Amino acid sequence: MDKRVMLFTVRHENLMVAIAIAGLAVWGGMTGHPAFIFGLALVGATAYFAGVIIAVCMAFLFMGLDLFLGHISSESSSAVILQLIGYCSVAHLGYKHKTLREEQRTLKKDHQVPWAVINEVRTSLSAIRFLLFPLQGDDTSNEELKKATSELSRLEKIFQDIERENHENPRK
């Protein structure tokens, strides 16, 4: 049971953080802090495009401005803590979204087979079909079976070379 709960939590972490951030944005709107909502959006976008360190620095700048301008009183420590949690969470979520996008792009590139390999396989399979099932209807001879077997071995070697190359030079 514990494993299922932990697996659910790990798989849905981004959703739970996004719901918490939406809740904090609603809190900001209801308590009269529209600048907090704007700041959340800006910090999240900054984390995605510029990085998490710059976004966290921007979050502290926004919090300092809110305290300096009097939008939040210094006696209201719960509001400051909620803002800190919101800004840090949205910065984490923006940066994580960026890293996931980059991983997806590299995975797409890694799983693509070059057209030359696809054409080679298609040509070889056609040749094997004609060797095993000639158009004249003659019985297949041992020589044709040997040719088909050698062609299949050649295809297997091509894929083994591709697999060995992927293991020797993994893309990150």
C-alpha cells in the first residue's frame, strides 16, 4: 500500500504542485494581492526561460518590494511564508517543465531510425521474399535459401551495429 501511495505521489507531483500554486493564487486574489498572482506567473516563466536561480532571486525581489511598498505588513509572517512557498514552488515547477521538455526532445531524436536503414531493410526483405517465393513458381533451391539466409544475417548485423553504437555513444 505504501508503494502505491508513493508511486502515485511521484507520478502526480507536478499536478499536485500546480493545484497548490493555483490555491495560493486564489488566496492572493481573495486577500487583495493581485501583484502576487502576477509575480507567480512571472517567476514561473523566468524559471522556464532563464533558470531557477534567476527566478528565485526575482521572487525575493518581489517579496522585498511587497514588504517595502506595504502591500504586506511585516507583522503578517504567514503571508510572507505563503508567498515564499508559492514563489519557490512555481520556480521549481517552471524549471522542471523545461527539463522535461528537453528530455522529451532528446528522446524523440534518439528513437528515430535513419531513412537509409529503413530503405536497406525494405530492400532486403523484398529480396528475401523473391528468393524464397520466386514469381515463376519454381521450387526454391538450396542456393536461394543460402542467399536468403545470408541476407537475413546481413540485416541482423546492421541492427547489431546500430545497437552497439547506441551503447557506446549514448546521447544525453
